[in-house]
Amino acid sequence: MAQIPGPAKERLLSLMRLLEKQAGGRITSGEVEALTGWSSHTIRKDISYLGGAAGNSTGYDPETLIPAIKQALGLGVRRRLCVVGLGRLGSAYLNFRGFDTIPAGPSDEPGGEFELAAGFDTSVNRVEILQSPVPLYPAFKMGEVISRFGIELALLCVPEAAAQSAAEKLAAAGIRGIVNFAPLILQLPPEIAVRNVYVVDELRALALKLSE
């Protein structure tokens, strides 16, 4: 994997998302600048981490650039994930169209980057989640199921008071990365990658941009 600075990785991820929605054809650094607000110099420097095949003076080809970004960021490997906490937020992710579910058979080959393998909660019998396309399990089975399915990532959708305890159980079960929706900084070993998603902080960032 290329040695890419953290801010450049974030921009490359955003660029990949933009390119995936591109209607087709090449895109120039000037067009990316207009869409993102990044300078052309920054864009060219970020893309330079991908090697010479990623673009030239006539622009960038999404069909070439997207795989190059995935390879440079180590995103070529499919990852299995689970949802912990099946309240309104967690239940919504059970049906999120951006995730594949584990194939039912050899012919059902998934096409996305992430397979949603399981959902966990203290109760899995509520009416609104009985029709889930994903297998649901009581929380005490997290260790067994995570090991059996080789799950690496977790969406932690529990209340703030339960977040640290649930995160510790996930870490002990072998989870390598957690997206944390609770407004709490988790105290976990450094080898567990954590991404905190706080809506208020995101709104503050937007408000800051508005004030600029």
C-alpha cells in the first residue's frame, strides 16, 4: 500500500465517491476543483500518489482512477461487517442498499465492497426487524458469530451509556474496526480502528464552512 498522508487519504476517498457518481468521460483537475473546493495543486499532488497511470494532461479517467485509488488505499479486499444495536438507526442499516448480504450460495456472487453479515441486540424479536434480510442474534452471541463469519467491522448503534461496554465486547471478539455513532470517545486498544460519527460535530463543520 502506498504511504499516503492522512489528509490525502481522506480527499482521495471523497474523490472516489465523486467519480463513482460521474456520468462518464474524463474529468480534469479543474473540474474536480470546482466540485470540491480543493486547489488544482492539491488534487494533482494527491493523485500523484497513485502512480503515472492514473491521469495525464487531458484529464483523469474514472475507470482507471477509481481502481487506482482502491488499490492505493487497500480497499480491494471485501470486508464483512455487523450492526450492533437494533434501534431505529441500527435497524435502518439492516436494509441499507449500499451493503451486500452474505451470498446464499456459490452462484450469488456479491458485487459491493462490504457484506453485512449479522445484527446484534439484547432483543431480536421486535416487529420492525423480524423481516430483516440479515441474520439477527442476541448480543451474548457476538463472539461466536463474529468468529464464525470472519466479521472485521462493526456499526455501533447503541445508546451512549452502553457504547463502551459493547465496544469492549467487539474488540474481545476480534473486530478490527468500529464506526461509532454514540457521542462518546471509546477507550480501546490502539490496534482497533475507530471512526466516530457525531451528527452535531458534522453540523458544526458545515456551519463553519457557511461562516467562511
